[in-house]
Amino acid sequence: MRTITTLEGNSQRLDGGAMFGNAPKALWSRWVETDDQNRIALSCRAMLVQEDDRNILVETGIGAFFPPNLKSRYGVVEDRHVLLDSLAEIGLTDADIDVVVLTHLHFDHAGGLLSAWQEGQPAQLLFPNATFVTGQRHWQRARRPHPRDQASFIPELLTLLEDSGRLELVDDGKKSKTLGPDWRLRFSDGHTPGLMIPIIDMPDGPVVFPGDLIPGAPWVHLPITMGYDRFPETLIEEKEALLDSLIAVNGRLVFTHDPDVAMACVSRDADNGRYTVSNPQPSVKGLEN
């Protein structure tokens, strides 16, 4: 049996214009509220998949590794490591996680691998019993980033992952030996080269964790991209292909950054072709179908 539970990590507040790319505020302000600094609320949500005797965590959010000056710059709200609290609420610790799947290695998706900041102390790699799975091509991007996205990576984290001896890098189109043949992986380049999207087959249709390909419900709308996306036109094409494939099989999306919607189905208006979400859920606990 396989179950799915969404877990909240640390939350952020980031500039709304950056999160909605070239869309004007007059449009995106219909969907989200801003504070006095033009920032919008964002989650950093993870997904726990429990199957057989394994606990598999998809992403870890931003965590609490930033020192105070960077914590403020990147709008991290809480001081504590919220994901660890969320695991504790269901009776788990980071030591109980067998596999961590990372769609990509930007700090708001992988920073939760690190312990919370303490003055004068180096960050420690959490999840001591887990194998870390990410894409080979994205790993190479993280190791040699472009100047445009260099600040999105955590160099010391990459070293800790490599030195752990528990890192699996998956080539495009291949299966993960750690996850096994039942896990399907889709690769994307629009947000960052080599982003890896896990697809979890369930009795009532697949559940997909698209990461920053579709970070929240408003970004289901096809032309909406983020200012952080490396190749927006490519992203739109990848997003359309994924959404069409999900509609055909009653698939569901788990959103990492949407503060209100953890999971939703996707539909497409027959008249105007616009994609929308349906049956939005604020959280998911022990989903079996």
C-alpha cells in the first residue's frame, strides 16, 4: 500500500512581481494579496510517500539554515525548522526518512536538508539514513551554475551531499535504482535545466509533484511564469504537455509554494482552452487513492 501526506515547511514572503514574471500586477493581484513591501505569501511544502517499509520525502523546503541577514532578505518567516515539526506531528523524525527526492537544488527546495542556523556553528546535513535522489544533469548545473542563478544554490550543501556517499544521480529518461521501477520521473528545463518531477501512481490517478514547473494554482494558467524561470517559453511548452497528460488520466498536482492549495485536479475549458484547478485541498493526510 502507498499513502501520500503533504507536510508544511518554512514559509516565505517574496516579491510578487518576481513570482509572476512579466504578468502585470493588475492581473496577478486578483489571485494573491501583497503586503506593504509588495511581497506575497508562499509555502515551501514537501510530500511524504509511505510505501512498504519506506518513508520517501519529496523535497525539504527552504528550512532555517540562513543566518539572520539572509533570512530577512529572502523573506523566511519562522526561525525554527518547520518541516521537522511537521514530521514530528505524524510521529517521525528526519532519521526515519529512507529516501529524499529533490526536484532540484535551489535553496528553497533543498535548504531543509540542513540543520537550523546557529551562530558560530557550521550547517549539518540532516536525514542521516536517507539516500538523496536528484537529476544528473541538474547536479551538473548546480556544480557549475550560470551567473544568473548562482545565488540559488548552496555550495556547502552540495559538498555535504557528495561526501555523504548516499547521493544517487539519475540520467534523463532513466529510472532511479533507489526508488525502483514503480516510480516514474519526468525531466524539465524551463525553470532550471534538469529539474526532475516525480509521478506517483495511485488507484484513482497519478499524483505529480511538479516543483517550480507549476509552483501553485495561479501558475496553472498557461502564460504565467516566474521571473526566476531560466527559459519561460520552454517552461510554457513543458507545462502544457504535463497538464494535458494529467487531464487524460485524472491526475493531481501537489503544489510546493501555494499557501492555500496543497493538491488539486486540473481541467481545461472547452471553449477558451484555459487550464484551471478543481477540487483544491489545503492539505493531504494519508491519501490512499
